[in-house]
Amino acid sequence: MQRRGTGVQKQFLKKVFEANSEGDDIWLEGQKVRFPMLRQQHPAAQGEPNLCLADFIRPLDSGITDRLGIFCTTVDGGLEKKYRSDDYLNMMAQTLCDRLAEATAEKLHEEVRRSIWGYAPVFRTGTDRRRPASRLCTAQRSARAGNENVSSIKFDQKMIARILIPVVVFTLLPYLWIYKRYGKLWLKSLWQRVLFWLPAFVVIAYSAYITMLPNFLPRNPVLIDIWFVIMAVCAVPQFVFSLFSVFGWCCMRLLHGHRNWGKLLGLVVGAVAFFCFIYGFTEGFPKMQVKRITIYVPNLPKSFEGYRIVQFSDIHLGSYYGWRGHLPQRDIDSINAEKPDLICFTGDLQNVTPDELPEYQALLSSLKARDGVMSVLGNHDYTYYMDVDDEQEIAALEKRMQDFQRSCGWRLLMNEHVAVHRGADSIYVAGTENYDNPKRTNVRKALYGIRPGSFVLMLQHIPKQWRETWPSTINKEKDEDGDVIGPDRKDSLVVAPQLTLSGHTHAGQISILGLRPSMFTPYDYGLFEEEGCQLYTTSGLGGTVPIRIGATAEIVVITLKRK
């Protein structure tokens, strides 16, 4: 292939070859071409092996053909010959040729990563220094436009739209209804009317204060608890009463009745809602259960029959203090008591910032399993919920979270996989980064290189992503939302995981007669199966809002059996 610019001809070639390794050498196209490779003279770190490119290619004696992408670039040599009579111009021409060849190689490398590997946006090249748009929150995009002041304003606008406006609407409307229908008869004096409206003012004023704090959530969990108590006393019962009262009034008008039974029902249900919220705050949230399930899966090696996994998720360590401070210790002790083969954490270790974590390092480091602890990041484990503009600060904060998990002895899987061995048998544990807000996931990268027929356990924080890993969809071209837009990709097929573990939804944190706020979210809680693949979504352990009614926190003990 050739590209022509302003009088300069750039030539490049790219091709994906069948490849296998033999020692330190790589064979291409069925032993037609042999490439000797160099091995590292010094390892990257103490105790690490001296690596060679051939180590990452399937060996010749495996009987399985691998694929290796190769590309090369050059610039038409006529450009150098043109200036040989002038040493200075000749040197400049040679330098220009070198830079053009390098730039062409870098652009080609980006194209190969995007079209064949499928994860070009994860990296940056010299030809494209833009940060991936999916990694930028509203505040960051504003700063990118060169307006640092606008960034915090837009962040506040986002928070106002998401929290304050609904609070104002669903607080004022019930109070207006109650005042119009009943207040005028009973509230005669000014001070009585002031006292009536005072709770609504407190709800709106405190919600506005919370909204205007720098981050999505205040770092001090006490502030959230105060807000929760204010809502439980001054907003929720009034909303429930008004809802039933309006419904009863409409029925009375339609049926030409003379009594609004919804008013009486609203008083009862409003009182029940108040006590339920208080129960969920004081008794429901601290509860935890150990849930045990057996899952039958295909392709499980015989050595892994009865393999025991403990999954925990969404612990949100920033929510614990004072009378809730003992809960993380209880949870970790319960996990260790199971003596599992593997412990899996499926995201959301923090609420907002890594500053919440250091006091728990010794506790989290005490987790023990035969094959260790493997983890993925959740949406709260990035900087999406922080009011941070500077890219270097964003990178530093996210690196702190990643380094913290590794310092606890956990194996953090960021669009990658590892093998777990039992003698000659092995299974793979893969993990992706977050699926949405921010979107960093790359399923193909996480699974690339796993041999067909292998058993794969996938860790993904958001269960909605599971549908992209079914056999019918995993190798198809998809858009940014995960919707299929093309046929199967033939260049780099990957294996569909037989079992996926997720969290994120908290099972809605409230479940009454099977009705949950999260029930309209795909795969929000429990065990699901599609196309021979299974997903378990856990209710998690914690939450940013400290309430649970019916949707009890859990750790999950999974026993694998061969199907």
C-alpha cells in the first residue's frame, strides 16, 4: 500500500500471519519463514523472567496455530538522493524520512489495534494525543475547551439536575397538595403555616447543601446519614400519603363517591414507609447473609470439580464509621471462614476517593484463598464521581486505587486474564474494566489468546455487559453501546465465558414482595442463563445510601460442578 503527500511517497505493509514459536524463534506461515528473537538481558523487575516475544506465541508442538500481526514502513529513497550534494539538506532529508516512516508506523499501529485487536482507544500514539471521549466527565470536557471555571459550574448543573431538582419537585408537590386539601382548614395562624412548611424547607436546603459539595458524594458519611434521616422524617411519609390521597380523590370523583378512602390508606402506608426506612437504616443495612449456590458448567476440567469461589462486591468502604465500623471486619472474617479456592471481588471498593481506603489495607490483605484474590474495578473506583479537571491528577487518583488493590495482594484484572492451574488442567479467570460511566471495558482484549474449549470465569462489574459475551454476540462487530452492527469478526475470534460474576445493582437495596427499584435493570439480581452461559449478579455488601429492606447484603459461595 502507498500513500502520497506533498511530493513524498510513504510505503507500508501490514498483514496477519499464522504463527508458532519454537524456542526463542517465531515461525510464520507453517514454517516458511523463521524470525530469530532476542531475549531480555535483564528482567523488568527482580524475580521476573527474561522475556522474549516468542514466549507470547503458542509453541509449534501445541498443534494450535496462533496469529501474529506484522507491519513495516519506509519512505521513498529518492528524497534522500535528491539532496546528496548538500550535506546539511541531506541530513535534514534523512531526518525527515525517518520521522515520516515512524509517524506512518505509529498511525498504522493504531489502525491495526482498532481494526484487528479492537482496543485502540485504550492507548495513545504520537499521531493522536486526544484522550478517549468516554473517559471524560462533563467537567473534564469543559476544561478541555479551555474554560476551567465553567467545568465546576457544569458539574454543579449536572448534580442539580440529578439530585436537587427531583428532591424539590417531589417534596414541594406533596406539601402543596396537603396544604391545599387539608391545611387551609387547620392552619389558621402564620406560625402554624411556617411550622407546616419548615420541614419542606429543611429538606430542600440540606439537599442543596449536599449538591453543592465538590464531589458527587460527600466524603464524610455522616452527612449522608443526616440527609437520609431528614428524608425519612420530612419527605417520604408526606410523599406516600399524598400519592394515595391523590389516587383516592381521583377515584372518588370518577365514581361520584363522598369519601376519599385513599387518605386513610395513605396515613397507614405513610407510617409504614417511615418505620420501614428507619428499620432499613438501623437494622436492615447491617444484616449480611452467606449465600451458597452450586453451578453446573461445561468445559470444567476434572481437577476443578467442586472448585469453590467466594464472590463479594460493592463494599463501598467510605460508608462505614462509628456504629457501622465493625461491618467490614465481620465480612472479611466470614469470607475467610469459607476457606475458598478463589476469592473474587467484582468492583466498587470506594465511594468517591482513594482517601477512604488506607485504614482498611491490613484488613483486606488478610483475605486468604488457595488461588488468591482476583478483582475488577467498579464505576466508583475511578474519578467519575469526583470534581477533578486535571488529567494528571485524574491519572494519579486512579493509579492510587489500582496500586492499593495490588498492595493488598489482590490480582487486579484490567481487560486481561490469568490461568489457574491444577496439575495439567487449567481454567482462566478474565476481568474487564468498567462498562459505563466511565466506559473502559474491552472484552476482546480480556479474552484474547484463550484457547477454544477452555473454561472461562469472567468478572464484570455491571451485569448489563453480559449480553455482549454470549456465543452469538461476542465475536460480532458492535458500536459503543454494545449493540451488534456487523457480522462475526474473522480476524481474532475469542471464547465466550461460561460463567460471569457481576455486582453493581445492590439488588435495588429494597425488595418488597419481589419488587425492587433495580428490577427494570437487565440481570439485576440472581442467577441467569442464556446460550449455555451463566451469570450471577450479587446484591453486594454495602452501598452509598445506608439502607436495605429485603435485599440483604451477601457474600456468595459458589461451587462449580461439571455439566
